[in-house]
Amino acid sequence: MAVQAEALKSDPQTWLLAHEAYPHLEEAARKRVFRFLGSIAIRGEDHEQTSAEAESSTTLLEALWAARDGNEEARKTTELNVQTDVAERLFKTGRTVVRLQMVHGHLEQHGRRQVDIHSNTLQHTILIPEMTARTLMELQHTVLFEELHAAGMLKNSDILIFSPTPTSMSIKDKKAYRFFLDTESCAMLRMSATGDDVTFRTTFVAGKRTPDSDRHDLQAIRKIAKQHGTMITDEDGSDMLRYMFIVPRDMGDEAELYDEAVGDTFYGEAKPSRDYEEYAQECADRTADFSFITTQITAQLLAEADQFVHPLDAVKRLDELSEQWCVKYAVLRPHINAAVFGPVAASHIEQARLYEMAGDYNRAEVSMHAAQQTAVSGSCPLFKMDSAAITRDSDEAQESNPQTEATKKKWMHCPYCSAPVFGDACSPNQHCRHCEATVRNGRVISKGNGGRKKQERETARIRDIPIWRRLGSQMLAA
């Protein structure tokens, strides 16, 4: 191990794979993960804590309840959840930075252990097998980082992990889990420890130059790895997530390294190159710019905290509020790529922007509401069954003509799923985005797929399945 560590110090071009450089620590991490998953499966909770460690609120719902009762750390946790959701929803390229601490050997943030966050995802989110595998790999990385830190292996080195979007997953499933297909964004996760203070930096780069381009991220990752002494032959994005690189702390900006590998891009997109430090600061400034959104959403979540019963209820409500506020923010900020909300909502946002510039605020408001009703965005693996495939035909596009929106469209309820729909009640063409019920030329083409009611039934069904059955063979593979 010492020889490999010295190689990293002497040759900045050499990166180490954590599982190869420190197999004993990787094995210790695997055993901890196995025990952790076993405790979830058998008892429904984690009993890995020592007696000196206190129970912490690990779900957004528990944080909301504690914050409502005056717990300041819980409020910070809630605000951080909201801030992260908004940032990842609005920007598909860029950078976010969060601070964590090592407490009793565990990575924590405002009293919440990172391993518990992964546990929440496994227990409370509807995950298809590939998403379960990705979550388990992220859990493994968290535990291995803790082992490396405890062994003193990260005093002069950082951790770098590439997390591209899945390759084999169907387009329908990608949409259901809110992967943004226009960019196929790849997250580069860099962790740096100074004592017990840990900086977690996530750099989002586009996986393809333009929406119509072929993906270049996987080839770029293989090229970067080869340049630094490692051969990667994986062809699937999820498979590449398993590599944890130990890199020199002074290796430079990972986004710049990625652009050099792709060639003629900035953060992976076909855009003119800029100063990377300057853009990183711009990302920090824009996070501060939407702090008022964080405040508003947090206040509303706290006001509604008593209405939530299951942890997923709070997550779903955050998703709804964040999407609504982010659409409003995008209307007033032309630099936001409206496409992140889907093609239908993007069209309404562009209309609202034009009306705002012309001073026609009533029509701008109508277009904004239409965008909120048709928006399809996301930031986390929250399964959205009712919006996995949203389509609009040319007839409906004509009905969204801004000349008629202000007088004809109003709030209605879909007769098949009861979801609110913003549209023209007199139009012979109707479409519910929640359940995909469709009426064309006055004729019912489809009664939809059940929409939210179906999603709620599926959620209830998943909740009733014991966690050990949901993990299944995935737990044994860990």
C-alpha cells in the first residue's frame, strides 16, 4: 500500500483505484455495508451505531417535524434539502459545494449521517433494480471514504467519482426518474478532507454537446482514466459509477480535465470556453440568488408538516413546490434553460418571458401557470409514474395559442384521475398530463393510466413489501 501511495505523491499523473490500492479497507467497507443492509432488512433500522452515538432525524419528514418544534439544526437540514433540489433542478451543468463533518467515524451534515440518507432512498423510494444498484454503490463509496479517512489515507489526496447517466436504462425509465435527456448530465463527485471537515463538490457536465449529439461522456471518462494510469472498459454509465479514484489534491479543476478529454466544449456543452474559477464562483453566486426560493419553500413545508404521514409524502411535496417555484424563477431569469422543464413547459416559459418584456403581466401570469401545469423536471431519483411519458399533439399545441389563453383557459379536474388540469373546457381536444387521458375532436381516445391514483396505489404496494424482499439479491451482491 505504501508503494502505491508514494507513487501518487511522486507522479501527479497517477491516480489510484481505492479498491485496488487499499483492498483491506475496501473489504472492511463491504462488510460494514453488508451489516448495514442486513440490519435494515431484518429489523427495519440501523443498529450499527455505538452507544455513544445518538439517534438522528434522517428523513426530510423527521427534519420538518423537528424544525417545526424549534430545532435549528433540523431547519438547516430542511433548507439544505430545498436548496439542493432547486439547484439541481434548474442547472444541468455547473457546480454545487456542501460541507460535511466526520463525527464518530461517520460522514454527517447537520447531524444526519450520509449512510442513513442512502438508507432512506432504499426504504422509502420506488426503485427499479438499476436504481437500487446505483444507490448501493453510492452507499459503498460513502462507507469506503469513511474507512480511508479513519486510516489517514486522505491527508494529501482527494476522492473523485464519475457518475454518468445509465446507458442501458430505457428512455421511459429515464424520464420517470427525471434524468434530463437533453444533456445526459454526468456528475463528477470530488471529496476533500481537512481534519474532520469534508468538502463535497459536485460538478455537473453535459454528457453530449447538444440534445441531438451522440454521448461523449463515457469515452471522455475512459480517456481521462487512461491518461492517469487506469484502463476502463465499461460501456454502461451505471457500471462506471463503481470506480472510486484517489487523486492528488492539486490535480486542478475536474471540469477542465473533462473538457480537455472531450475537446472544444465548456462543461461538456458546445459553448465557448471560459475561466473555470470564475464560472465556479458564478455557480456559487447563483445559488445565493435563489435563496428566497429556499426560504419560501421551507416555510410552506413547515406550515404543512402536520399533513405528512409517510417520509415520501414530504419528498413528493418538496418536488411539487420546487417545480412550481423554479418555473416562476425561470420566467424572470432568461439565462435559465427553459428546456429543463420539458418542451411543453419551455414553450409556455418563453411566452411568459415575452409578455413580461412587453409589460403584459396578465398574459405572462397565464403562461407561467400553464408552464407550471406542464413542467417536467427533477433532481433526485423520485419515481414519477404519472409523468413517465408526456406527449402533446399538434391540436393541443394550437389550443395553447397565447392569443386565446387569457380568455379560454381555466382550472379543471380530469374526470379519470381527478388531477387539476389547466386548459380550455370548451375545446374538443383535451389531455391530462397526470394520467395521459386524451380527447381528440370530441372523442375519448384514452381514459389514461390512472395517474396519481395509480401512483399512490403503487406506492402503497411498495410500502407493504418488506425491505428485505425489495433489496433481494442486491443485498447479497453488496
